[in-house]
Amino acid sequence: MITINPPLWWKVKYYSQDMKIGELSEETGTPVRTIRFYEDKGVLPPPLRTDAGYRDYDERAINRLRFVAAAQGAGLRLSEIKSILAVRDAGDAPCEHTTSLLTGKRDEIDARIKDLKRLRTEVDSLLQRGAGLDPADCSPEGVCQIISP
């Protein structure tokens, strides 16, 4: 075993198997409640426990939580993220699976953009219609003459 004594001005972080849930939460910016939820859903494997029953995390938990946050940032659902992690946990590289999921996500985004463009056209049409209407002509039987069936 090699022992090094870095200068005091070095900022060195070392994680051993003694990181409690609060420390993991602080390090990753993931709320404690979310960490427990991820454990319950199988996204984060259950950690070892101390003799006192406290959760005892290592650096792998940090890496996994950071991956989950990045995958959510890419729009992946928790079930999709869990499937990527399952491929990795089985010892395989999940790149092909991830590419497939991201391709599907892009297709969903394209479809939503198309729907939003259609909706934008409809709203513009209603605004033009409303610009030419006089509120005094609004019938009490209807709710609003701009949006009428």
C-alpha cells in the first residue's frame, strides 16, 4: 500500500464505503427522498448498511445518480433509464440500447413539434378572428364568440 501526503492546499476528495445518504444527497444535488425513491424503484441498488442500520454508499452511487440526472435531462423516462442501467449491470455496454431509446425520444419530440405548430396555427387563426369582432356583438347564449364550435 502506498501512502501519499498531499500539501494542505490540495483539494482532494476520496470516497470510501462510508458515505451516508445526506452526504450523497449533498454531493449529487439529489434530494434524500429521491434517493430512497430510486432505491425502491431499483434504479439505485440498495446500499450496504452500517451496524447501526444507516445506508452506506460508495462512489458508484454518485456516478449512478449523476447518470440518472443526465439521462432525465435528455428527456428519458425513469423506466427507460432503468433499462439502460439493467444492460450495464448485466455487464454489457448499453450504447446500442441507449441509441435506440434516444432515437425514439427524438421521434416523439418531432411529433410534438408538429402538433405544436398545428396548434400555433389554430391559435393565430383565433386571434385574427377575435381582432375583427366587436365585444358588443357577443351573444349571451354563447361563452365567447372567438372560440365557438
